Amino acid sequence: MITLNNETEKYKRSPLDISKMGTKYRTENKYYVFQSPTLETIEKNYFWLLRNSKIKKFNQKYRFRPDYLSNKEYGTPMLWQLLMFINGVFSVEEFDLVEVIIPALEVIMEITKDNYPDLPPDQFRSIAW
């Protein structure tokens, strides 16, 4: 049975959990700066993602629902746009495939590091609001 407690425990261990990034990205004025993988990063690593992917038969229960597929494959719905991009799908209504390309999570985490600066929190600039 799916419960809120079980889901919380499952996502608490996720490498994509924002709470784990909190201290690293807090600025001196106590606001947070969060980076995300940009389209430029994904395009730059497109062939590496493809090379480290599996091709699977597309299950029709994920038709129009890349977020559900992302949740099944990676344990988070946050990577649904990456799945669409890597499969050449530009609209949720087109997410109806014969085969689907699933990049390895390890590779996704590696390319995501390109967007995260490796600075201690006290070296971030303040945010101009």
C-alpha cells in the first residue's frame, strides 16, 4: 500500500533530493540558489547519454505520461523532460512510442554536476532582488 510515510522515506534517499543540496546552495542572505541541468548541458552530452542508455519496449501504460515512466525508471518524476528530449519527443501528446531510450541514472547525475558549482556556501554572491 502506498502511504505518504513510505513515499517520504523512499524519496529521502534520492540523490536528487533538494534538502540535501540546501547547505551547499544557501547564500549569505539566507536565500537559496539552485542550479538545474540546462538544455545546453543535455545537448552537450547528448551522445554520451545515448551511448549509456538502454532501449526498452514502450509500455502503453506510460502513453502521454513521461512523468510516470521517469518515476518508474529513476524513482522521481523530475526527469520526464529529459526522457522526452532524448527520445525526440517535443510534446506530451506525442509520448506514444514503440521503443523508449532510457539513459543511465549514473550518467545523468554526472552531467548534472556540470551545472553545480563546487563552492562552499560562504563564497556565493548575494541575490539581487
